[in-house]
Amino acid sequence: MSDEVLRGHVDLLLLAALGSGPAHGYAIVEAVRVRSGGAFSLSEGSVYPALYRLERDGLVVSAWDAGRGERRRRVYRLTSKGRDELERRRTAWRGYVRAMEAALA
Amino acid sequence: MIDAYVDELARELAAAGVRGRPARRLLAETRAHLAEAAAGAGEAAAVASFGEARTLARLVASDLANARTQRATWAGIASLALAGAVCAALFVTLPRSGVDVFAGAVPGLALAASAASVFLPQVSFVAGTLALVRALRHRRATAPAPELAVVQRRMLVALAAGGLTLLSLAALAATQRAGLPGWWTTAAVAGLVLLLPLAAAAVGIVHARRPAAFPAGRPATALDDVAAVAALLPACRRFPLPASPAGLAAAVAVCAGAGVALAGVAASDPIDGALRGVLEAAAVLGCYRVLGRVLALR
């Protein structure tokens, strides 16, 4: 899928990836890639500004893990507000997909 | 290769005005991410998948500039509201009979302070409102650089005018203390403490200007702000909007002048009211002429 199309849905994809549990940036990118069957390949660096934005909005929180040097990673997890937002966006997206499928049938 | 990429990203972040903790955090996360990706795919593939350093740095700078501008705008509006409430209370309780604007130790100071205490709050109110409207229009999405610059300039003008209003009231109290009650002059001078939150908000705005937002371009004008507000108010949709910024300024000048003149008539002084109305309309047009570009009114 093109970057243009994907860009508008990055926040939802990140929230959904974190819906399975806390993860660091690389694991989030991998989760999106695996869950989409390889169809969604995010520009990996752009995930971080999106995560910072979600954190500023109070949808995720993050903390450094116990590793050292290059092994030290920042782990992100959903807040309760983030979980609510994920459900809200999921519902809206499913409604949109149903409507599109009906319109295109 | 990872070291070279992280160094390049550090340079690009610095060039885009992203320094300190946000830069250190991104660089640390980038290094950890690339190390993990390289373990499976090799360093070259990991760096290629991560994306161009300049693009990433600009993305981070834009996000940071937007977040800081939004935060500083709300802090500025809060400090202006506080200062505005104090200025309004001082203005309403000012005993007009105790003021002789042609008297005082420094010739002309009382007259200048008096005029400033009338016009500057209006400049502050209009600039602050326009900044808030523009900030609200961009609160859900990342605004481009010229739009952020408009919000920042409007807030700086609003804060400066608010601070000068406090100073003008204190100057009025100092020059007219012989004819004014002691509690009023004390309150006017004590109000200067509100310069601190105004200054803190101004520092926040200046801080928000450091990360360089992208892309560049031309900002929208005040007509777009008015159209955005009118779209939210059904009653406004029945009235045609002015076709040009100058037309909008003229309409505002006529309305403001008429309002002041009518207030004068209501106070049983039609001649004085008419004179004040003309002065008000002239002041609005003068502000449009002087501050029009700074406030992105035209």
C-alpha cells in the first residue's frame, strides 16, 4: 500500500499494535508488518514522531527498559484513554469499511 | 553505517532546531532500533528502511513546533485572561472625576497612558482572539510553518499589548495619584505582577519558534478565520462576508465606531459619543494599516 494512503492511518495502526501489549518501536513496526501480512510497511523512522504525538495526547506512555547501551529500549504502552480511543477508531473504521464494501458491491 | 546515520540525523535535527531532550531521545531510540533491525537484515537494509534523516528530522521539528505553539498559545490566553480581568476591574472602578490627563509631573504622560489604557487592551483582545482562532483551526493536524508563524506573531502582539496596558494603568496611577483613591493606585501598581505570567507566556512562544516547521508557503488571511468562525455560528451564515481583508477592516471599524458612539448617546452625551466613535473607527483602521501584515489580517 502506498505511503500516502497509509499515512492517514498510522495512529490507528500504532494503537492497534499496542493493543496487544507494551512494545518498543522496532517491535511495533514488526507487529504492523506481520499483522497486515506484509501489506503495510511503515517508513520505520516516521513511527517515532507518531508515537511522540500519541504520548503528548495521553494515549500512550513510555519508559526506558532495563537494558544498557544499544540494548536499552523505550517501551510504549496504551493508557486507558488510549484503549478507549483505539476502540472508538476501530468501530469507526469498521463502519467505514462496511459502507465502502456496500457501495462498491 | 549506523553510527554515520545517527550522526547525520543529529546534524539534521540541529539544523531543524530540535535540541536537548527531544533530540537525545530520538537519537537513542534510533540507535536501538537500527541495531535490532540490523541483527536480522544487515545495517544497510536497516538504515534504508528507517528513512531519510532529513525527512525524519523535519517531521519531528514540525510536530514539536506545533505542540509547543499550541501549549504556549493556551498559556498565553490564560495569562491574558487574568490580566484582562484585572485591567477591566481597574478601568471600571477608575473614578473619572479624579483624572486630569493634562496634569501631572511629566507633561503628556497621563494623556498617553490614558489613551494607551483604552486602545491597547483592544489590540490585545483582537490579536489574542485571532491567535486562538487560528490555533484552534490547527489543533487536530500538523500546521505548516507559515500558519504557526501567524499564531506566534499574533500571540506576541497580544502579550505585548497586554503588558503595555498594565504599564499604562500603573503610569496613570503614578501621575494621577493626588486625585485618585489610594486603593486604586495601589491596585494598579500591584497589577504589574501580572507582567510575569505574560512574560513567561512570551518566552514559551519564542521557545516554540525554534524548531523549524515544514513545509513553507503563504499563510491564510483573517478572512479565512472569519469564515471558519462563521461556519460554526448558524446565525452568521445569513450575512455575506466581506470580499477582501480591507472590506473586513472597514466593516469592523464601522461596527466598533457605531458601538462606541451609541454608548455615548446612551450616556446622554451624543457629541462626545460621536467623537469617541470616530476615534475608535480611526484607531481600528490605523491598527489594520500598522499591524495588518504582522497579524496576517491581509
